[in-house]
Amino acid sequence: KPLVFSGVQPTGNLHLGNYLGAIKKFVALQETSDCIYCVVDLHSLTAQLVHADLQDQTRSITAAFLASGIDPKKHIVFNQSRVMQHAELAWIFNCVARIGWMNRMTQFKDKAGKDRENASLGLLAYPSLMAADILLYRATHVPVGEDQKQHLELTRDIAQKFNNDFSARIAELGVGVEIQVGEETVNGFFPMTEPLIGGPAARIMSLRDGSKKMSKSDPSDLSRINLTDDADTISKKIKKAKTDPDALPSEVDGLAGRPEAENLVGIYAGLADIGKEAVLGQFGGQQFSVFKPALADLAVDKLAPVAAEMRRISADHAYVDGVLRDGGERAGNLAETTMKTVRDIVGLLQG
Ligand code: TYM
């Protein structure tokens, strides 16, 4: 059975990009896979160390998982900092990965900005902790939005270098498994994790600028639809979304060079669980004055029940904390099993 891992940072409001690009996929994968979904609170310290409400943000992401339909009994939901093995494996990966690999990460360059010398060391090492999240459970599949693609490639590079650097120890201890690296099969400890990126909603763009991704950190609240927005706010934001003056095309090819139109069609497709072709089959030839109200109705229809459920669940601290505690315990057991072997492979003295 595939083992799925993914994480969401507890910083800022969840928006439609997080929901369609990630959380909706998390929900669907429960049918076919064993899933571990993590609120990555340690990652949220990398850009900003002091948070006024980290605990409530952690509860709110957890509530979003549960409200969307993730089942914490069949699968595992927890917050990262409860399982200290994440930080431990990240340290080992810090010694496997090269500074040059980290320096090349576009997200690091974006977040660090011009004053790179003054960015936290944690921000530079962020992808190493992310690789540890995934490989601690030897996850085979990771559902994410398009913006995490480079980090997942780095995760594979780290796994491959670890397997390679320690190949003799892995063979000696007999803890290797067959791992496919391109055309070759090698004996290694960590798998080559497959990213699950794709569908019409892998990269949802800002409603104000079709060249920027929808993000928690955009100063304009009109640029995104938050999971907690009420029906009026959702309708207003879609009405105000930037578009071009033309009618929608009938074919997907006709969206080329029209990023705002393509984005709204992608959002409709993601919400309705259909392809962009099907959306254009229905709305091709129509003006935005027709399409936007239909999109607003669909968004309210799909998001309002999630938002209401999220509010109800996040108010119940005892329940949410209980879910995280239980998930943390189960994740911790799996993590410790991996780490025992990793410590042996690396040659640390235990016992
Ligand atoms: P984060 O918290 O920024 O985002 C959570 C998820 O939402 C996706 N996403 C989007 N998808 C489509 N369109 C958008 N505009 C959009 N914006 C965000 C992200 O791709 C992500 O899947 N580094 C990760 C968290 C992380 C993680 C992990 C993920 C830590 N460890 C291990 C997977 C596996 C992050 O910052 O996501």
C-alpha cells in the first residue's frame, strides 16, 4: 500500500490554493493509501521566530484537515514538534545535503530576499527538515502544490546521497530494500519519493495578478479566498477578480496567454472535480459576467460547509488537542523505528 505524507505550515489563513492544491488531495488519497498529515509547526519558525498565536494556528490547520474529511482514526494527524525525531533526522540530513543545494532553492531566494546573510539558518535548511518529515516514514508519495516541486526533488537527492554514502553500512546491516533510481535498481534505505502534483489546481494564482501564485503572505486580501471567508466575501472577491475583456474560449488551448481566465477556469475545475475542458464545454463562448456568478455560487457551495465545520471543530480545543496527541504518539512510534536503524547506519552509539 502506498504511504502518503504531507504537511501544511500553521502560518496565516488557509486559502483556496492550499485547499485545492493540497488538502482536497489529502482527503481523496485516504481511500487507497496509508496517510500521515502533519501540521509543520517547526517549519513555521524559519521565517518568523516569534508568533503570537502558533498554538491556535496549529489547531486551526488541524480543524481544516478534519473539516475537509480527513479521518484521524484511520490515518495519522499530528503536529511536527511533538515528534522530536523530525529534528533529529533533519540534523543528519543537514550533514548529508550540501550548502549549494540549499542556496539554489527558489523559495529560499524569494523568502530571504536581498538580505540573504541575515536570513535565519533555519530558512536555508528548511528543505532538509522537509526531507526528514517525508523520509522519517519512508513515504512513497507526497501530494503538494506545484510550488513544492523543487523541495521534493531535493528530498530525492538527499535520499540518494544518504543511500550512496552509507551503501556499505546498509548492506552490512541488511536493512536495504530495492529502490528504483531512474533505470537502475539499487539497494538503499530511503525510497525515491514520488511527488503527486497535478490536476487543474496544482498552481492557483492570485485573483489580482495572474502571474503571482495565491499566497498567505500577499498583502491584499482580495488576492485570495480564505477558507474562513463568508459567502458575501467570496462572491465579492470573485466579482472583483482581474480578468480580460474576452469571452471564454471553447478549448483549453484558447486559454494560452490569458492567465487570469485560465486561473478562474482552473478554480472552477478544482472545486467541481472536473477537467478544464469540461468547464469550457459548459461555459465556452460566455462572458465573465455569466461565468463569475456561477463560479461564486460553486465556491460558496463547496467552501461554506467546510468553513462552518472548521469553526465548530476549532472551538473544541480538547478534541483537537486529543487528535494531535494520539496522532503524535502513533507517528512517534513509526519515527523511532526508522531512527533506530538510521542511528545504526550512521554509526551512532546506542543502547
Ligand atoms: P504550505 O504550508 O506553504 O502550503 C501547504 C500546501 O498548499 C500548497 N499550495 C498551493 N497549491 C496550489 N496553488 C497555490 N497557490 C498554493 N499555495 C500553496 C503547497 O504546495 C502545499 O502543498 N513546505 C511546505 C510544507 C511541508 C511539507 C512537508 C509538504 C513541510 N514538510 C513534507 C509536504 C511534505 C509548505 O510550506 O507548504
